Amino acid sequence: MNNFESEHNQEKFTSTQRSQIKRIPQRGNYDRTTIYQILDEGLVCHVGFIVDNQPFVIPTAYGRINDKLYIHGSPASRMLRSLIGSVEVCVTVTLIDGLVLARSAFHHSMNYRSVVIFGQAEIVRDRNEKLAALKAFTEHILPGRWDDVRQPNPQELQGTMVLALPLIEASAKIRTGMPIDDEADYNLPVWAGILPLQLTTGNAIPDTKLPQKIALPAYLNNCDREAASLMHRTTNSNIE
């Protein structure tokens, strides 16, 4: 077993100078399962990189297969073209679980789960891996969708660049619980607590060009990001 395989078989990510949680370190989490749960539940990541001393942070969709995070787009994308040149990248994903309402303005906060990933992305040239990544993107958005739609044709594959970021250096930071007020403020006549937040879907709106005979797919009923992330992790566990 080489060093790369050894690191990826560990239950926890190794804390590094870059990934170590320094501000409120007790909220840090390096557990691989926890980090993957957050990644699988999120929908958008933010990709940070520097080109010619100019920093950029670009939001984009992503997908995960085992120990790799995939992003994709047009070969003309400045972000993708920049990242294939051995550029250090920082990718973040954040889930907001609630607003923490304290008795003082100073102690207001949020309950959240976030992941920060460091590394270098590499272009995916293998056709099978590229198709698997595109499937991962689609299934990450909505499990069951890939088998329902037309698969990418050769022209679409040629017109799509896929990058893989090995998940080697990562950490999570998580806040849960009630507001933490100054002791003297607990006697203030101010409501305090948590306002939970959750990403939910509304009713599906059919395309105006959709024939009436096409029924709503079962996977669109009761969509839930937490359930979708669980299904995604189950699918990943079956990939060799």
C-alpha cells in the first residue's frame, strides 16, 4: 500500500498547518465520514484560487466519488483552465442549520456545518472516469435522475472539462447548540434561542413544452437533501 492509499483509508484526515482549526478548535472535526456527509448534503461549493496575484472565488456545482471531489464546466472556463496548471486550490462547502439569536447583538451567531479542502486539481482524461464524474454531478443534485435522462453524447463529452480534487487535506468546523451570552445578560427581557433553517423544495413546475402524458418522477416527491446525501453515500460505498 502506497502513502496515497494509506491516507485515504484512514478514518480521519490528518490535521495540517493549513487545515487545522485554530479559531475555537473544539468545533473542528477531521472525521472522514462527517466531512463526506457535509459534502454530500451541500449543493454548491466555492473554489478559491489565485492567478497572477489576483484572488478569485467561484461558486460551482460538484460531485463526489469516494475520495475525490469533481468539478466541471466548459474548457473555456478561466477557473478550470487555471486549475490544471498545478495551482493550489481551496474549496469550501457550508450548510446553515439555524440562526442563533442571543440576548446581545455581539453574541448572535449561526449553527453551521462547513468543510474546507486544500489541494491541487487534476484534469480527468479517462473517458470512463469522466462519465462517472458526470453521473456523480447529476446524482448529487437529484438521486435517480441520471437513469431517467439522455446520457452525454460524444460532442458534449468533448465540450466538457472535468477536474478531480483528491480529498487528502480537509477539515470540518461545526457549531451546534444555544446562544452563549454573557452571564449578566441572561436576566435581560429579550427572547433568545434558535431559528432552525432547512433547505426544502417546493412543488415541481413542469416545462411548458412537456407532454401531459409524462408523469412526475417518483424521485421528485418529498425531495430531501439529507436523504439525498444518505443515498449518495450508499451509492459511493458500492463503487470499487
